[in-house]
Amino acid sequence: MSETKKNVKLRSAEWFGTQDKNGFMYRSWMKNQGIPDHEFQGKPIIGICNTWSELTPCNAHFRKLAEHVKKGIIEAGGWPVEFPVFSNGESNLRPTAMLTRNLASMDVEESIRGNPMDAVVLLVGCDKTTPALLMGAASCDIPAIVVTGGPMLNGKLNGKSIGSGTAVWQLHEQVKAGEITMHDFLAAEAGHSRSAGTCNTMGTASTMACMAEALGTSLPHNAAIPAVDARRYVLAHMSGMRIVDMVWEDLRLSKILTREAFENAIRVNAAIGGSTNAVIHLKAIAGRIGVDLELEDWTRVGRGTPTVVDLLPSGRFLMEEFYYAGGLPGVLRRLGENGLLPNKDALTVNGKTIWENNQDAPIYDEEVIRPIDNPLIKDGGICILRGNLAPRGAVLKPSAASPHLMQHRGRAIVFEDFDHYKTRILDPDLDVDENCVLVMKNCGPKGYPGMAEVGNMGLPPKLLAKGIKDMVRISDARMSGTAYGTVVLHVAPEAMAGGPLGIVKDGDIIALDCAGGRLDVEISDEEMRQRLADRAETQVKGAKSGYQQLYIDHVLQADEGCDFDFLVGMRGSAVPKHSH
Ligand code: FES
């Protein structure tokens, strides 16, 4: 029985490679699936980690995707074993799919470590599935390749394209402002999501797909090929072929997920106008593989990068057009040609560097992937803020914000939590004007367990009726990648963890200074100390047991990636001892 090729000892041989009682047991039970004996004779066993679920509509086509991965694995001389993991569907899961990102990552990690596989293909799509699978696989550090499900075709309404999520926010505000009827609003549903795939805007799913490609964990073009395009299935097939060779090359995630790769991803996030959620997810993935990423890396590497991809919610187009325009390879080439790809030598899953893969990538449409000297946003990236209101940081996405509000002082209108916001914002007597700053507390990782995407608070109806489109909003929550506005998010520490956000009162003056990277409440240090000392202890609403309690007890703050304290780090893929 051959266990090696090019001197690589197969991990799966620990299960299937012995002629004894244990080998008998491992092989015999697997043979009940009709697997012939020769498949156990030294072939790499490749896990296909599948987040398929009909409750995760963005990943509902993954059984077909997995079949194409399997064809590639078999063609290259491996044997595929598909397994399910917890599927974080953004649209259905309550209270928020972020609550279970870490749970899914544990599922992935332990499924990989405890089972006979030499490498793994990660089938990801909807927002949290990408970081969850990369986090779990990174903690194991075996060869892994990402295959994304791909974005939906363009949404369509009344003959025009509409973008996933972004259209919902826009249409809902139009209803509240009396510009369209509720009938028109509901009629948009079917055209909004008209094919398999993930949100077609540059929301969190598309952003994380681009991050996976920029990190080098997928083959080129993985991020943007539409879900229903036959080329998506070709890419799945090719990824299946490639992962088998990655076993023989011992090309583990730790060789790809280097600091250099994360710096490339941060730069790419700025160039694509990516989601603020990437700040949290990249930190969490980096933490699993031992790369120390800091919020300041987003300033140092990302800020000032021109946003060249003209996609909603920052720009005009959708992922379908992005692929036709050249996709992420076009962006990487554009960056590299202009001295803006920080680490051209970063290794990728196909064994080539990121620059070797993308240096000749064509760009077919310069309206979608714009020239560096005619960008969508000159000064893109994520703005990191610090100050007495956010000692451990906060974020704002300039490309989704209103330029006139990025330097702003205003009177705080304070909501104690999301429920308080929902009722108070509708109060016709609320003393609010467009210069006020809406402040919401207790929506951070612990306060609203999972850190819901409620940071882009809708504006007071009476201001919407006046035609006001944007106001400064501040919270410890997250925001959907499909949303927009001058919205300060991820304030850390969060109010529930004792952060100063919790002591802001109605009428306090808040100063936002994006250029200077500051977020302050204009009270004296003494007043701040007194208010923090006087502050009554608040409790998280809801259950005090089960997974939610585990989450509250162990989740780290936003600046640390919201991972669990006990999950940070790489635990490797040493084969656990057998129990029989
Ligand atoms: Fe799944 Fe947007 S809801 S990608």
C-alpha cells in the first residue's frame, strides 16, 4: 500500500493505511457507501466542507457545486468526501448570522481535525460562511482551497437593475418618505433575487469572496463569476483538481495566509469599496493562523487607496458587470501596475504568486473597473477612528458616507438599545434635526449578542419627508455591507462591556473627524470619569443559558475580531488518537 507521493505522508493513512483491526473498521464502514478497495490505497482523501442549506438561500445550489468539485478531485487522483457544517444564512437566521459564525467555525475545525482527510475544499457563499470556514480550516492548518458559490444575476425592477440589500434600504426609505406605495415595495421582491447565488452588490458576501481571492486562498476569478454561469462550475472542477496537488505539495494555509496576504486583502478591500464587516472577519481569520493584524493596518495599508470598482452600494454596478469587466484579477492588475499591490510575491493556492496570476489580467470595461487616476473615490478604504468615545477604535466606510458629514459636530440623540430606537425614532415630537447625531447603545457583540447589523439606523420619518438622506449615526453595532450612510460602527469597547458609548446623554456634543481619525464626545475627562463611575450596571436582555450565554461570556470585542477568546490560535491537524 503506497502512503506517499513525493515523500508526503498522507494524514488519512492514519485511518485507512493499516492492515489491522483499526484499518478494518475505518475502511469497512466507509465501504458501505460503495467505495472500492483501491480508493483507500494511498489516494489523498479530500473533504468537501459544504454549507449547503435550503435555509441559506444564497448557498442552496451547493449540492451541484460539490458535484463539480468531486469530478475534479477524482480526475486528479484523489477521493472526495463531502460533509455538512453549520450553514450561516444571513437572510433567515435570527437574531443575526454573526451570532453563529464562531459556532460554525468550531464545527468546521473539529470536523476537519477529527476526520480522515488530507485537505479540504471550502464551499462558501453567504456572508458568514466564508470567514467561518476559513477560521476553522486555519486553526487546523491543512491544505485548503475556497470555492465560492458566486453572486446572483442582477436584480431587475421596472426594467432597471437593482442591487441585493441596497434596494431594500432604498425602497423602504422611499415608502417611509411617501415616494412609492407599499404595493410597489412588495412587488419588487421577486425581481430582487432572481437566481441562485449571493447578494450581487459589493456587500459582505462579495467582499469576503474578494478577500478570499486576494488572500490567495482561491483560484483567480473565484470571487465574481455569477452563480449560474457555467464557468463557476468549471472553476469548481479546477479547484477540485488543484487541491489534490496541494496535498502532494504540502501547501498548507499557513503558507498562504501570511501577513503579506492580509495586507494585500486590506488594499483590495479599499479598491473594491468593500464591507466594514471585513475588518472583523479578517482579524478573526488572522488570529486563527497567528498573524497579528491591528486596526491601524487598515489605516496604514488601506486608507488613501483609490476605490476603482464602481459597484453598489458605493457606486453604480453589480457583481455580474464586475465579472464581465474583468473581475478581481483586473483589480489586482490595476493595483499592481500602479505600485499599489503591497506584496506581489504572496503565494496563492495554485502555487503561483498573486502577481504571476494577475499581471496580465484584461480589463474590459473601465466604467466598472475604473482607472487609478479616475477612481470612484480618491481616498477609499476604511476609516479607523479613535477618541474618548472609542478608545479601542471604531470604523466608518468613507465610500458609503456623505462627504459633507465626515467632519461634523452635532447634538446627540441617544437610544439605549435597538428597541428604544425603534419606538423613539417614530415619535413625531422627537427634538431632532439633520445636524443631530443618532447614537445607539447596547448593540455590540455582547449587548445584542452577535452584534447585529443595525448600525445604519433609518432616519426619523419627519426628516425623510423633508428630503434628508443622511445623518451621522454612531453605535457599537455592525452594518450590512449592502448599506450606506455616514455611519460609525464597531465602537469598542461596546456599551455593554463598559465602553464610554454607554455614558452618552441626549444633548451631548459629538465630534466626528474622519480626516483626523477622531471620535469624541465633548465632555471633560473629569465628567467622563464621573459618568463612568456613576453608571448603573446593565444586563444583556434574554436567555441566560445555552449557546447565547457561551457567546456573551467569551466573545472578544470588535477590534479583536469577535472571535471567542478560547478559539484564537492555530491548533494544527495532528491526528487525534483513536478510541477503539
Ligand atoms: Fe446571503 Fe446576502 S443574504 S449573501
